[in-house]
Amino acid sequence: MPDSLPALAVVGDRLLTGLQDVTSDLAALDGSGTWAVVLPFEGEPICARFQRSVPARPWTGTPWVGVDPTAWRSSLDRTAFCAGVGAIRAAIGRGDVYQVNLTRVLAAPLPAGADVAALGAALAEGNPAPFSAVVRIPTHDVHVASASPERFLERDGDRIWSSPIKGTAATPDGFLPKDRAENVMIVDLVRNDLGQVSEWGSVVVPSLCAVEEHPGLAHLVSTVEGRLRPGLGWAEAIAATFPPGSVTGAPKLAALEHISHLEPVGREIYCGAVGWVDADAGRGALNVAIRTFWFAEGEIRFGTGGGITWDSDPAGEWAETELKARRLLRVAAGPTGHTGAP
């Protein structure tokens, strides 16, 4: 891994350079400066303040080296994943939970000379996404390239909003009844989360189950917004809403317990959040770190998963994880010329 490369971030259509400091204190995001933010699903936040912020420009560095898709291995194979779906359905039948997000992490050897900024550029071309982000901070072992389509938390002054995605299909007319039910359940959860830090009566749902098309698939997307109470900031808003409801389940705490029992490896960056904050302007946006690659321990890693409800079919849920991964792994193959998914 090229640890000698300088720190940078490409977030919110801005290129951030000139790393000033790094902290895990989320209250710093209400101070001053421009920040890149990485919130792992588990572990300490990484808030990096940069000196310079300019419009992002086309990548002119070394092209992405590529990963052979046959090298990927999955933390859960098909049999284990389908068994996990069955276990969640049994828990739903007992009344323990209503929905649990089940995921698996793919890993492959990190190619020699791999630069996450080059991977980010390849993703921007091959799988453009509204909440894409690249963060490279070698001194803190942060190498993340995200092609996320999902808004976790955005803020403009006292206005805060989230746009959970639940429901995935290959085409806009391919959604099942369980997709809408899944979405509505998570909207209720997000309303509750935002309500903890919002002015009384300000939480509304301006959009419910809107169809959005993204490269290779379609999603159901809803939006929930509120007005942040006086005296509260990023730290309180994140504490109330993280980890994102769309990648945990409902009720959230019970879903997290099932996740810890069913998933054999930690999610790390996956299903956390990545984004930017302009503290001087009181604005910022964090994605849900899905469709996201990261480098760790000599490997490149990528997560894929989905929400499991009573109506879930194990084989169908496995197929959905492959659908979500397929295009991203094809982009990650780069000039190797390989195609396919594990």
C-alpha cells in the first residue's frame, strides 16, 4: 500500500488537500474549516480537516491497476447466507425483530501499487453515484472509495434530512410488495431517530418510496427531514441516527444484536458513513457507506447485503447481494479484463 502518498479527499464535488489535523471528536465539525468525515460501522470516527478546497478535477494520476474477480472470497458463502436469512425469519416469527440487514464482506489481495484515489476515479467513470466519496489518509490507514447512492445525513443550518434506501430491483418495474414494506418500516425508524434531536413537530416525510434508477439497478428511496434543536450539532445528530437504519433494521438495537451473531466478520467502513462538512457554512453531507471499497491488512474489501423481512426468500436475497456487487466488481477489475461476480 503506497503509504507515502499525500492525504486527500474527493467529497461533495470538492477536492480537499493539505491535511491539517485529524480527530475523533465529532464536536469539531461545528468549529471551523472543511472536513472529510469517515464513520466506521464500528470504531472511532475519523474527522480530517484540510487546508484547501477546490472543485474536483479529472484524475490524471496512474490508472487503477484492477482486481481479478476470481480472487474475491466472501465472509458468508451462499449456504451460510441463506441460513442467516432463515434465522432472521425465525426471529421475526418469534416477534424479536421486524427486519434485519444481513451483509457479507468480500476480500481479495490488494494489487501492488494500488491507489484508492485511482479506484475512486474508475468508479466515478464506471459507476457514477450521487454520494460518491474518496478519502485517502495513509497516516491513519484510511483508504476508502465509495460509490454510494444513499444519503445518510445532510445538514444546512438547522435543517437535517436523511434519504434511506430500502428496496432493490433490476428494473424500475421489478419491485416486490416486500420492498415497499421494508422501506416504510425504515422510514418509521428514521423518523424516530431524527425526532430525538429535532424541534417538536418538525419531522416530516416529503417523499415516500420514490423510484430512483442507478447504474444497473433501481431503488425505492424516501426522505425524512426535521429542524435541529438549538444548541445541538453534528455530534448529537450523529449519535441519534448512527448507524443508519437502512443498514441495521428495526428495532435498531435488536437488529444490531442479530447482526453481531450472524455476520462472522466486522463491517469496518462498510455500512458506516463517509462525507464532508463545511463547518464555516454550517453545511455538510454524509453518505451511507454502501457500494464501498476499502483497503485493510493487505486486502481490498467490499461489502454487499440487504434487508431481510418475513417475506424474504433466501435465494432471492442472495441474488440481490450479487446484483448489488456485480457492476462494482466489474469496475474494480479495471484493465485486467475480467468480468463476473463471486
